[in-house]
Amino acid sequence: MSVRVLLVDDHPLFRMGLSLALTAEGFEVVGEAGDGEHALSVAAAQAVDLVIMDIRMPGTDGIEACRRLTSQPDAPVVVMLTTHDEPGVVRAARQAGASAFLSKETAPKELARMLRRVVDEPDKEWMPHVALPELTPREEQALALLGRGYSNKAIAKAMDLSPETVKDHLERVFHKLDVRDRLSAVKRATELGLLRNQ
């Protein structure tokens, strides 16, 4: 049975190359889109089995488009095909309902093989595992305030704690994130998706 595919990427040449490669491997490319919003309208108008989507695009990005696509009844399988493999991005894609996360550097035949496996077994765990540090609720709160640029004194006031207790919380956060200072902690937490955009 032919797999009906929608390609979503903001680079037309990449879409063209991917379309040719997948068609040569027996897939049926039924639509293309250059951003998430266009992808949603194409998916609504076409019967699609598989959506291959980039993460970063203008307007509605791949994560938001994936979330909206997979929340619909009879949703297609969504595979993120990207160069961005930061843990926070992988985590966001998983939470949005993506079935798999593949690199744009994958060879065409290997990509086709992986896509068929994902379509054949959509309930299998294909997403890479992202190990996240276990933070207590207080540590999460202190980290969130740190991410917003609060000083230890300001964090203490906001959390109704002593500055010494805040220092203890942050030292435990630094240890769990394997960093040594405030700036590195914010950077690492952002990479892991532990901090929303501040």
C-alpha cells in the first residue's frame, strides 16, 4: 500500500529533493507546505498518512503544527525531520505528539526504511530518550526565577525563604544540571526544555 506523504519545510529545494528521493522509494507525495499554517490547511484538504515536518519555520513552527495535527481525529503520523536535536526540542516534539525525530543527514534509503517502520508501527516508541534531572518543586521554582534574572535575594523574597536556603536550592540545581554557575544553569535548563521562554 502506498504511503501518502505531506512534506513541510521552508526550503523549496530541500522539499524538491526529498520529494524525488521518497517518490523513488515508493512513497506518494501528495502535498507540500513551507510553514505550519499552510501544512494544516493542506492536511485538512488531502488524505495524508504521513507528515514529514521541519521544526523551525516562519510563522507557525513545526512543534505547534504537530500539536494541532495530532490532536485531530484520525491524525496522520508526524515525523520531525530536522537538524535541531537539542534535548529541549526533542522533548517538545514528543509532547506535541510526534512519532519520530529523524536527522536531515539520514541517507535516503535509510530514511525511507525508517519512515515505513514508523508508519507500520505508530504506537512503538521511536523518539529518542531524553534524560532529565529530577528537580523538587522548590528547585524548579528557584530555577524558573533564576531564568527570569532574579538575584538570590529577589528569589528569597519571591519564595518567602531565607537567602541561605535559596543558595542551597540553587547549589543542588547546579549539581543536578552538572554546571557551576548561574548563566550555565539557565543555558543548560533552556536546552533541556526546563525553562519556558522567559
